[in-house]
Amino acid sequence: MELSYNNRRIRVCHIITKMVYGGASLGTLHLAERVDPTMFHSAIICGLPSENEGDLAEEMTKRGVDIIVIPEMAREINPLKDFVTLMKLISILKKYRYDIVHTHGSKAGVIGRIAAAIARTPVILYTVHGWGLKAGTLATRILFRFIERAVSHLTTRILFQTQSDMDEAHVHKIGSREQYVLIGNGIEMEAFTRYNKEHSVTVRRELGITNKKVVGTVGRVFEQKNPIGFIKIASQVLKKRQDVIFIFIGGGELLHSVRDKVQQEGLSKNILFIGPRDDVAEVMTHFDVFILPSLWEGMPRSVLEAMALAKPVVVHDIGGIHEIVKDKDNGFIIPVNQHGEFADRVLYLLRNENMCMSIGRQARKTAERYDFKEVIKKTESIYAELMNIHMRR
């Protein structure tokens, strides 16, 4: 792959609402850090971290990734702040004259693409990190689809992590097939195959999970990840077994409220919401079963991470799940909000250690096909192809 643009590296700007401990943020960081530095120079524009979600700013600085923070950029819709964010983005994009603007997530994807179009950025990309086109009220869904259709006209390519998200975009007439690229998703395999075993022992003592079965998940504590469903599933399991600890790794806007709910139900010894962690692999290695009760997803990195650790997974039947989980082979798929069925499957796995090991081995084989290095290669190829097309014009 050869690329020369006025004898300098291609300038790439990633725009994302938050850089916190979550799948989209970590994926964006890995892209910015690991695309070929001899060809590309990457920067990230983001908002301030939210309370309880962790902050990747120090990690970005340590890894040599440029970061520009716009304090007004937020997930919530706020006309005044959103307008200020748009104006600041336009100013920044014009000042640095990026060759490629690569947006991530719904809110940043909309405002970022509008700003890039106004700033006349040559290549404008949007990665769909799973979208809730079927979530919310009917009015919300109609508005969301209308906005996505409108800004798709400003987009050079729409990158998808799953075939199901791509098919959904086509059904709702968001962009055209010519704009679609299936980029996939992946994880840093080495982080989950060569984790710190000494620290892992310390974690087990710290969390007080010695001589307990452990069921856990990873994600941002908000509606999509369904923390209330997590509590309901845990409650039903705990009615039949008291030797189980449920652990939810991650922070978010609902963290305090769900902790209060667990306390009120008298389950605080068995259900732990431990907040964001930078030692996810060392915590997850103690899981006997990984669960994902999310209400919608693209291709969840946390499931792939659990599979890399050879953990059996029980997940809701959503989004791109069928692209990585095969029911009764490398995990189990349960209809959404069937908490009793979900709990029964978890109990079944906890009773059958041989089944856990067998499914875990199949899960590990699946994870090995999703090394993030492949995502990097595909992204570099897309960047190069689109810049070459631009230069020939």
C-alpha cells in the first residue's frame, strides 16, 4: 500500500463524544494509535469524561495520541451546547486542515460530519458502533432515522462492525450500498491471553470472591446495557444459589442508582457494581460465566474479550450477536427480557463444569478470528483508497 500526499503524512481526526472505558472509545484509541505512523498522523477530538466512567486522556497522552477537548460536547441533546460544539469543531477542522475526519457514535457522528462538510474535509467517515434504530419511542425512532438519512449525504463511507447493522441501515434507507463497508470489530488478543496473573490473584482477594462462583459482565452502566435486567437475572439465580457473586465492571450515569437498588433489595454482598477498571482482563479471568443482557448492540467487544478468556457466554438475542455467538456451541442466546430463562441457563452452566469448559474452548476459537490487527489493516486500506481517489480528482 503506497500513499504520498504532498510528501507528508495523511492527517486523520477522530471525533467521538467521550473517551472513557468503553468499547467505542477503546476501539477509537487503538485505531488512532496503531495505524501506520509513517503514513498517518492521528488526533482525537472529544468531550469531557462523565462522572464514574473513567478517563482515557492520560492513556492517550501516554500512547502519543493528540487530543483536543471540547467541554461542550456531550451525549445529551442540548441545542446551545450542540451549536457551540459545532462551531468549535468547524474552527478546529479548518485550522488543522485534516485530510480525513473519522466520526464514531450517533451524536458525534452527526455533529462531526456536519462540521467536516462545512470545513470541506476531503474524506468523511462514520463508524456505526451499534445503533438503536428500534429503541425509544416511535417519534424518537422516526427523528433518529431522518437525521441519519440526512447526514449520510455528507459521508464518504459508512463503516459497519456487523452485517446486521448494515442490513438495518439499508432497510431504513440510511446511505447507499455504495457507501457501505463492513469493517468488523476486534480486540487486543494479547491483553486477554497474557494478562498479569499475579495481579489477578490480588484482584480475587480485593473483591472478596474466594470460594465463590462468579458471573459477570462489562459495559457502561446505562439503559443500553440493561443494568436493571442484570439485577433481575442475578436475583433469580440467587434465589436458588447463595454461593454466587455477580460483578458488573464499568461506570456510567446509572451507577449510583443501581447500587442503591441493590442495597435496597439486600443483595449488596452478592451483586457488585465495581465501576470502571483498567484491569478488566484480570477481573474477568475469575468469571465462571459471562453474561450480556444488553437491549441493543453492534458487535460487543466485551463478549469477544470473555471468549478470548475461554468463558462461556449467555447473551440476549440482539444486533450482531449471531455473527459471533452460535447457540449451544460457543455460548447461549436468550430472547430479550426473558429473565427467568436467562437465569436458568446461567444456573445450568454453574452446575456443569465440563459443559463450561467445552463451550469455553469453542468460544476461545471464535475470539481468535477477531484480532484487532485485522481492523487496523482494513482501516488503513480504506484511508489509502479514499485519499488516492481524492488526489486523482
